[in-house]
Amino acid sequence: MTKEKELFRPRVPGRVGMYVCGVTTYDLSHIGHARVYVTFDVLYRFLKHQKYDVCYVRNFTDVDDKIIARANELGEDPLSLSSRYCDEFHSDMAYLQCLPPSVEPRVSNHMNQIIDMIKQILDNDCAYIIDGDVYFSVDKFPAYGRLSGRKLEDNRAGERVAVDSRKQNPADFALWKSAKDGEPYWESPWGPGRPGWHIECSAMSAAYLGHSFDIHGGGMDLVFPHHENEIAQSCAACSKSNIGYWIHNGFVTVNEEKMSKSLKNFFTIREVIELYHPLALRFFLIGTHYRSPINYSMTQLDIASDRLYYIYQTICDCEETFHQHHGNDLKDSLPQDTLQCIQKLHLDFESSMSDDLHTPVALASISEPLRIINDLLHTRKGRKQELRIESLSAMVKEIKNLLGILGLAPSNYSEVLQQLRERALRRVGLTEDELLLKIDERTTARKNKQYDKSDEIRKGLAAIGITLMDSHTGTTWKPTIPHDVHEHASAM
Ligand SMILES: [Zn+2]
């Protein structure tokens, strides 16, 4: 609201009430949605890590024009269609490691609260009834436009939709829509109908968090008109209504254009995670500060997958080393430089996350500790270091903790490595057996001193994103960033 960074002070010390606008359930979610819910999941996890008791409310818009239209197309009951897509959304959130919110209210279960709030707004003379519709009167709310910085005149000038001449002001918006033929409806004091979109969030946030609460969030596209209208409604229903902090995340763009359903330039989460691991998608999304735009491309996902592979491989290598040293007595002390490294990591991570959730800086803070771990694991000098296992164990423990706060800590790291390898093979259209055959072919060529041929195989694989690693025990492979990638997001 102030357009400035502010110190976070919750209304009740130690407790946070957070409401995030949810999806309209008529289709699969795209990665613009993934960005919103990953952003607020990181905030939710970080607040919990800071020992706040958080009540996180995220709604489902399960009553809406788009749902009704889609259901009619498919000859399905609108509520059963939306319930189906609520389930699909839950699966997407689980893939992306987003924690379930404390409450997930649905519009269809909150008609009483919605109708009560509309009554209140009418009683306070901030709305009017025409033929069974109820409209909010923006002229009754002088602060209208404060969040978005828009003035009512701007709206009128930019009006592209036909203006309903029954409205007192073209910017007035529907709180209740009277039922049309063949549409689902609920009884109300103004006749059968259903709520307008905006009122649901005012009513459901008040139902679970009260009229005043700490954080209200959503995508940047919701600032106007959705959140502006929410403020107007909530204040009209209860003059004490107040939101502590508004938080909005930036768009996902494709070729510098906003990804959206209406522009038809979107990728669903399902499409993307066929070829890239969901945690790589999550890593890509939090690799940019939440308020900045983020440009989607396969190259960026290749880079994110590669980075994630390196982090998880490092953790797995440590676990393997611990396994080999299992049963050895570990000392209860750490070298000074290890202690310093862990302290610095902790401080860098906490300070960047506390500074308006600077996730890219938080992610960067684990780079140096990972390099030190790899030195301890793989270099001659590192392997001789005193208290090596103790150092590795303490550093890995801290890194896993921090990854957990970002939602990047799976229960089984080696399983995710395997899944990352599978996705890489899927991207290049090879089975593991086909790849192993190529590796054998190269090994034979090398034995026969056909170095041109063996080089050609190695380079060919590197170009499509497969690196070969030779050691005395044989040749292994890992996924990497393809050499010949181009920005071809639209090719997917
Ligand atoms: Zn909302």
C-alpha cells in the first residue's frame, strides 16, 4: 500500500494471518499459477521457520462464469467440474512441494458468509439493488484506487467493455448476480443468484482471519480490480477492516509477453513437469526475486535442472561417504574454518530471506559451502583434512535445513537424482538402454584406438545434454545443459 519496503510487524506478536487468492477451477493450472503459489509457499515456510504461528488461507473460486461455460461445453455439472480441478490443483501443488495451507475455503461452501457481507454493505448504504443484481457503489468509497494508484476517471477512459447503463458509475461492480437460465444458483434476499467474484475473498478472509489481518497476497494482475474491490467491500462492511501488508508477485512472461490464458501463450504445470522435474521448475521460479518478471524458457529450465542436479549429487556423495564411515567415532568438535563457513552461510541466508524474500541471494549463499564440500570429498588435499567427516556432516546438515525452508529438500535425494536423469533422457528421446549402448560403442572405439569416432559420440551426447565421465571403474553419465540449446520456448 505504501509502495515501500516496510518492517514486518504482525498484529499479534508471534502470529500471522495470511490470505492468498486461489485459482478458478475450470482447467489445469499454468506456470503463472505455479509462480504465485511457490512464492507464497516460500513465504509461509520462512515465516514458520521464524517461529511464527501462521494461519494461511487460500481459497478456491469454484463458482464462476468460466466454470459454468466450461461445464456447459462438457455437459458436466459445474460443481463437479470445479471439484475435479480442485483435485488436479492439489496434485500440482504436491508435485511442486507446496505445503497445504491451513484452510482452503470454497465459494460454494460459504454462501451464508458472502450473503451476510453483502447485506452489511447494503445496510451501510454502499451498494444498490437492480433487478436482483447487487452492485457496489464506488462513489461511496473515497479511498477507491489507493492500492493500484488508479483514479476512477482512468477506469472510465480505459473502459473497453460495454457499460451496463443501469450502473450508477461505470466502475461499480457486481456483488451478487441474479440467476440466468441453466446456471447454478443460491437463494438470497435479492432473489436466486450467485456472488460476483470479488466478494468471496472479502467474505472468506473475514470468516477465517477476521476483518483485519496481516498479509494479503496474490499475483500482480490482481491489484486491479480484484484487490481494489476487496478493500472497498471489506471497508464498506466493516470500517475497522485493515490489511497489514499487500504482497504481489510478478508475471511469468514468454518472449517478454505475460503468460496468460487469454493470450494462449501458457504452459501448464503438467506439460512442463513431463520434461523437467517439478523441483527444477520450483528452483527456476525462486531463482528470480518474486516481484520481478521472470521469462520462461526451456534454456532456463535446463540451467535450473543442472544446478539442482549438482546440489543433490553433492548431498548424495556426502551421504555415501558417511555410509562408508559408518561406525567410526566422530569427534564433537569442528575446525575453525568450517564453523566460520556455516555461520556465514546461516547469516547470508537469513539476512537475504529477511530482506523481502531475496531467494536468488539465499540460493547463491550455498554455492561456496558446496564448493568446499566437493573439495573435501574429491580432492587429494580435502580428503586429508582433519575432522573431515565432522565438517562434511555439519555443512550438509545446514544446507539441507536451508533447502527445506525453500521447499527444495526432498525426502530422498538419490531418488530425485534418478528422476532428473529420467527427465533428461525423455528430453533427448533416448531410453537408458539406448544410451548405455552408445556408451559401449564409444568404449569399444576407444579400445580400438578409433579416437575420432569415440570423440564424435561424446560430443554428440554433450550437445544434447548428456555428459560422459570416465574413471578407472568405467564410464558413467549425467545430465547437463545441452550445448546447442536456443531460446525456443514456443517449440514446446
Ligand atoms: Zn481474491
